[in-house]
Amino acid sequence: MAATATEDGGLSFTVASVMEDVLQQHGNGLRDHDLVSRRAEEAASRRYEAANWLRRMVGVVGAKDLPAEPTEEGLRLGLRSGIILCKVLNKVQPGAVSKVVESPCDAILVADGAPLSAFQYFENVRNFLVAIQEMGFPTFEASDLEQGGNASRVVNCVLAIKSYDEWKQSGGIGVWKFGGNIKPPALGKSSFVRKNSEPFMNSLSRTSSINNEKAPSENDSNKLSSPSSLSTLVRAVLSDKKPEDVPKLIESLLSKVVEEFENRVTNQYELVRAAPRESTSSQNNRSFLKPLGEREREEKSFKAIKKDDHNSQILDEKMKTRQFKQLTIFNQQQEDIEGLRQTLYTTRAGMQFMQKKFQEEFSSLGMHVHGLAHAASGYHRVLEENRKLYNQVQDLKGSIRVYCRVRPFLPGQSSFSSTIGNMEDDTIGINTASRHGKSLKSFTFNKVFGPSATQEEVFSDMQPLIRSVLDGYNVCIFAYGQTGSGKTFTMSGPRDLTEKSQGVNYRALGDLFLLAEQRKDTFRYDIAVQMIEIYNEQVRDLLVTDGSNKRLEIRNSSQKGLSVPDASLVPVSSTFDVIDLMKTGHKNRAVGSTALNDRSSRSHSCLTVHVQGRDLTSGAVLRGCMHLVDLAGSERVDKSEVTGDRLKEAQHINRSLSALGDVIASLAHKNPHVPYRNSKLTQLLQDSLGGQAKTLMFVHISPEADAVGETISTLKFAERVATVELGAARVNNDTSDVKELKEQIATLKAALARKEAESQQNNILKTPGGSEKHKAKTGEVEIHNNNIMTKKSESCEVEEITVNSPPWPPVASPGQAYREDDRSFGSSEWVDKVMVNNRQDEMRRVESLWGGATTENGIGILPEDFYRRDLASDTSRIFSEHSYNIFMGNNNSTDDLDAATSDSSEPDLLWQFNQSTKIPTRSNIESKLKKPVSKPIRSPQSRNNSNNTVSRPLASQKVGNGPRGMKQFGPADMKRKATNARH
Ligand SMILES: Nc1ncnc2c1ncn2[C@@H]1O[C@H](COP(=O)(O)OP(=O)(O)OP(=O)(O)O)[C@@H](O)[C@H]1O
């Protein structure tokens, strides 16, 4: 059986070894004692041969530990240090092992054979093994030198070196070969054991040894591989077998051998394929077959190449590793990128979804907000509507509106100690300190303006009220508060006036001009102003330019329709006119300094705006009048720390303000008597407080802590004012009703005159000079009405008059003018409010006095061209008493009228008409006029009990609740009227 050569011509096994393995595996007789012993003998002889050769080579002394005929153990121990092996090899091939460690204690072995320096021994063995591996000798494992190791391999290696040495000694002719029975070392068992030992395999192969003539003789030690030893082995296996079993056994054996052989060849082939580069070393190994010099040279160059190869291989591997790593990283990155892309895609989809959802939500939110905004605007509209309705209700009730304004801290003041707690649209809370600690007092008004409220905001809130002057309403705005709380600021503005800081006065007039201009196609308005001051209970004209300081009277019944008829009345048509007038007014105003405010005004100032508007279509005339009052400081006297003149001023101020308080209190309690005449101020404001005017009190407070006392009392007063109901405001106009009534009056007058004439004739005929008697008999009542005696028929409802009529004014003798002072002293009841229709009176005056000049609401109407002419001629001209008188036609009658009281009241006249004609009735007229019924009036009894009450005719009632300036009948007029009527 021939061994199969590999590609490069080498085999790592022999047929004999294969057979041996197969026989051993099958155990077919190898357990035979003879065979074992033979094999043992063979191994021993080989061991002895190796030991002897080693002893010869290194000397007995060098190989002192190696017996001539060692046991396996002995051989192992002897060679274990690796020194003998290294020395032998260096002897055979000098320098093969460059470093041999020879410990001085080399020879000292411990009882169990363990070396003293195992590491050194191991190094020697390793170096030896590397060297023989490089040289192509059969190798063994380092562990083969240890206990239990395979000593036969060691012997094999030594004998191979011996064989090489002998070949070398013999001159190195031909190719050295070794026929030792070795097995290829297991791959990867040791890093320093060569993986392939093909040269030796080749040398073992029979085919490769064809050219080796010496082989049989030299391979005598390798008996197992020889045909004879193989046959011996076969014979030994077959010896105990029956002859009939031999063919089968041989067949089985052969098939096993073939199978094993094929397996090994396949393995070998795969091994070679797996390590192609090792062919180089194979070639190198084959170089053993070359002559030694040449082979050494080749070996050296081969080593260098191999080293280069090795380096480049390492580099290649490094490169490959790096490339692999890079590729791995690249792949990983690609995977990551793909993953990221996926994530991105998912995220983008998510984002788009979210975006869509967000947009949907956003649009639905927008719709929601839109809805809310709509609702909010609706809510604001409703609020505004509510406010208007509330104001309308207030108007209908005639409540005095109360606004509150808080002054900001002035420059230099610390805002730390503000008394203002909380502030809402209509509520203000004041922090007060009491014995029980701090508390918050809340006050509610129609409107509350904080310190940051601008002049414009303040004005815009009261603008509708102001505008109603043009619609024929009487308006009164008065600023109330302690010194320095900002009254003048609100009404006029600061000292350094700018357009932005202009106060209500300027803005109101400016607005009226604007509105008048807007309405010029339908209305023609004439506007004139008065400006007065009440200082120390004296009324002064602030618009005088000649420096005169004439004392003026307040006449609630002036025929001119003016409360202070003697005060200059200046027509204005532009804001510039107003500014000029204000300058004059402020210059004339009594202003002095006190401890509290160096610009403290110790007087009440009042700007009165008179408006007359004519409807260009219907001819109806509207009259409105507006008082803009800046009151003096309301603080207590002691606070001002004043004496002398200043004290007197303060007392006057306080008195007038407390009179104002009394009036308010009376009105709030709906007292029949309202003490208007206790002060000039209340007299001036009488019609605004008690008439059908729209009244606004603008209460001012300071935020400082030391003013808290005044602040609280101011707000309390304002709260009381807010409860006052004045009754619905009325428009001062001439309507068709009035015209109709005028006609009725004319008819009635004619009837009355006729009846009186008849009655006189009858009396004269029946009883000469008996008219007085007749009066008494028939129970006719003489009615004193501002010194005019009028008759009332028997059918007069005396009781009704007695009960419902207000008290009399003092009786004046016929022809005697009733003086203002008399009224003052007569009784304050003179001014009690009686809601009556005074238009009858007006008509009477129209006809009797001015023969066609219109009057309204009891106010003597000036001829139309009066204002027109004066306004046109000179806007800065100040109207004087005289200018009015021109149009009154008669100075005497004017005097009478001026001096007249309002005693000649509508109820009286109506009563007369009713009694004389029976148609229309009083109630008819009243209902036709659609005016509120009068307030209850005091009974005669109560009147009699009241102080200063002078008994007076029942019919002589004071119409105190008509708009101020209501034209009153003078005695002379009434006399004249009566006479005219009679005739
Ligand atoms: N709302 C405000 N904003 C800014 N400054 C104000 C305001 N109100 C008042 N002032 C300032 O406060 C000071 C006092 O104001 P003002 O003279 O108007 O008070 P007053 O109540 O009219 O005092 P008096 O009773 O002495 O007339 C002034 O310097 C004024 O400019």
C-alpha cells in the first residue's frame, strides 16, 4: 500500500501508521502481549540509541543526568531542562539555538524531579522546539517532557537529529531523509510547534524515498514502517484468529485502512488549502534536501523573505482587520442611518399628523376665540346697554349722578401711604385705621376714576350728559372735595394748560360747538356764558373787564331766564372765545393761599352756559342751561389753620357747603321744605338740585393718608347725594301741545272777559256800590297772587286749594313790588317744589308782555333776533342788563318783572280758568301737558306752624321747581293783565 502525496508532494502520515492506528482502534490482537512487548523492546532500543547518541554528542559530563539506557521517565527527566537538547542541536547545527540557559543549579533536582527553575527549562525547551521546527525536524510537545508525556516523540525527534547529523558527517551527499515513525502534531496545539512537517512526511513516504538508495539501511530503527515490521504486525494481529476469519478480517482491516487513509488525505488536503502560504515554508523545508551551504543561504534569504512576508502578512491582516472594522462600522452606520431614516420618516409623519391636528385645533380654537370675542362684544354691548338703561332709569328717577375721582400723588409725595384700597368701575375702597385695627370702607358711585384717568376719559363719560343741554335739558355738574383734591383740575385743568389737559369746562363748550356745527342744517344754536363766583356769601361777576366788583343777586325767577341776571352774559362761538373768557374769569377769581394749597380757591366758581336752539323745521325752541361749578374746598376750618380773613372765608365756605348738605338731606328725605335759601350756593343750584335738571356731582378725593378723615367724610356726603331723586329731567321746548293750549287759553280768556263784563253789569244794575258785599255774600275768594287780586267763583274748590297748595309768599300790598329780601325772610317754604305746568304762565306772558315773543317753561323768551344780533355784532360783547331791557320794551315793567316773585303760579291761573269756564279742567290740562303731578304740599296747618310762615292767599303759590330763570309775573303785569281781561 502506497502513501498518497499531497499537492506539494508531501504526506503527513504513513501507511504503516494508518494501519497501526486502525489495528489499535480495532484492537484486533494488538493487545497481544508479544506485540506489546515487542513494541516496548523496539521503543526501548530506540530510546537507548537516542540516549547514547546524546551522551556521545554532549559528553557524559554534559549528559550526566542521562543514563545510557534510560527508562522513559529517566529520559524525560534527563532532557527536561532542555539543555542537552539545545547543546546537541547547536552541535549539529551551530547557532540553531541562540540562547541556552544553563542554571548553576541545573543538575540539582528535587526528589520528584521538579526543576529549580522551571521557567528557564521551559525557555530552553521552547527555544529548542522552535529551532527544530524551523529546521524541519519532527517535533514534540513541551508537555511530552513532563510526567505522562509521549516520550516516543521525543526519541523520534532526537533520532531525526542524529540521522541528520550522520548525514551531515558523511558529507551531506544527496538528500538527507529520515524514516522515523512520527505523527503530525495536532494543529493549533502549540503556538511554537510547526503545523506541518511535510519534509519528514515526504521522507517517510515511500514514493519520495525512491531515489534514496540508503534508505533501507538507515531506516532500520524505524522497523514498524518497514514491510517486515508491518507484516509482523499483521501476523501478530492475525495469529490468534481462525483461518476462516482471516479473509474477512483482512478485508475489514483493509477497508478500514482505506477509509482512514482517505479521511486523512481529505483532511490533509483541506489543511493545505486552508494555509496556502505555508507552501512557502514547505518549499523551504524541502530545501533540506539541498546541499547544506546552499541550503543555509537559501534559508537566510528565505527567512528574510519570510520575515517580510510575515510583516506584509501582518500588515495585510491589519489592513484587512481595519477594512473589516471600517466595513463593519460602515455597515453599522448604514444600518444606523437606515434606522435614523426610519425614525425620521416616522417622526415626520408624526409631526405632520401633529401639525394637522394642531391646525385643526388652532382653527377650532380660533373659532372658539372668535365666538368668545363675539360673545364678549355682545356682553360689552349688553353692558353698555345696561349702563344706558341704568342711566335712563336714573334720569327718570332724577337721581343725582355721582362720579368719584382720585387724584394721583403729586410730585414729591410718597405713594407708599395711599389710602385707596381697591378700585373698580363703580366702587372704591378706603383703608382706614381705627381702634380695632385697619379696615376697608367701600363706597359705590355711578363711576369711579382712578388716579391714572385722563381728562379725556373723564369728559367722555359725562359727554352725553353735557350734550343733552343742546336738547333742551338743564344740566348741573359740580365738583366737590377738599382743598387740593383736584376739583379745579377736573373742571378747568392744571395751571399750565394744554389741549390734552383741558378740563370739563373747555371740553364741554368745545363739544357743544362741535355738535351745534353738526346740527346746523336742522338747528340753529346760540350759546352764551356767564361766570360768577360766590365769595364770602357774595356773588361776583367774574367776566367783568372794568374791574368793577358789583355785588350781584341770585334771582331764581328772573324774567330773563337767568339766575344771576346782572352777571355778564357773553355769547361764545368758538373755543378761543371760551379760552379768553376763562382767562378773564380766572384772573378775577379770588384766589389766595392757605396752609394746604397755595392755589386753594376759597370761593365757589360757576360757569353757566346758556343754550338756545331753534328747530329750523318746526320752529320749536329749546333752551338749555348748564352750570359747571367748582366748589371751594370742603375741609374743616381747623384743618386750614387759618385766622382772621381766611377764617371768615373758611366759615362762609363751610356754611354754604353745609347748607348744600342740608338741601341734599331734605331732598333725600323728600322733605316738603328744602332750605335752598340758606346760602347763595344752594340758591344758585336750586334749580339743578330740585328742578328737572340732570345733575352730576363730581366728588374728588386725595390719596394721602393724612387726608383720610376728609376723604371718608367727602365720600359719605357723596353717598348721601347719590340717594337724592329729583324727578325726571324735562326738556324745555315749545311743542304743538303748547300751541294748542295757547289757542284754548285765548278762547278761555275771551269767555272769562265776557263773563266778568256780564257779572259787573248785573251787579251795577242790582246794587250800586255793592260789589264788595256781593263778593262776601257769594263767598268769592280774593286771591292774592303777587299783589294781583283775582276772583274765584263760588264753585271754587277751596278745600282742594287749601290742602294742595304750597305756602304763600308774604303778602304785598297792591302795587307794591315784592322784594327778593322779603321772600328770603318770608319763608323758605316759598321755594318748596311744586310740580306744575307753568306753560300756561308762559303763554300768558307771551301774550301779555311781548305780544308774540315766545316763552318756554316759564322763562321769558328773548326776541329771536336778540342773540342773533348780539352774537353777530360782537362775540366778545358782554351782555348787560340794559341790552335785555331794550327788548323788554318797558323799563318799568322790566323792573316789576325782575322784582316779581314767582308767586303767580300756574296752579293759580289754572284754577281760575277752571272755575270760570269749567273747561278744560285742570286735570285735562295737566294730562295734556303730560307733566308729572306735583309733590304733596304742606297743609295750611303745618304751614301755619312753621316759622317765618306768613299767612297768605291760598292761590299765591311759589313755583319753585321750574327751571331757574323762569319768567315770573310781576305785579304790574298781572294787574295789567287783569284789567285787560276785564275790558
Ligand atoms: N387728576 C390729576 N392729575 C394730575 N394732577 C392733578 C390731578 N388732580 C389734581 N392735580 C394736581 O393737584 C393739585 C391740586 O389740584 P386742584 O388745584 O385742582 O385742587 P382743588 O381741589 O381744586 O383745590 P382748591 O380747593 O384749592 O381749589 C394741582 O397741582 C393739580 O394740578
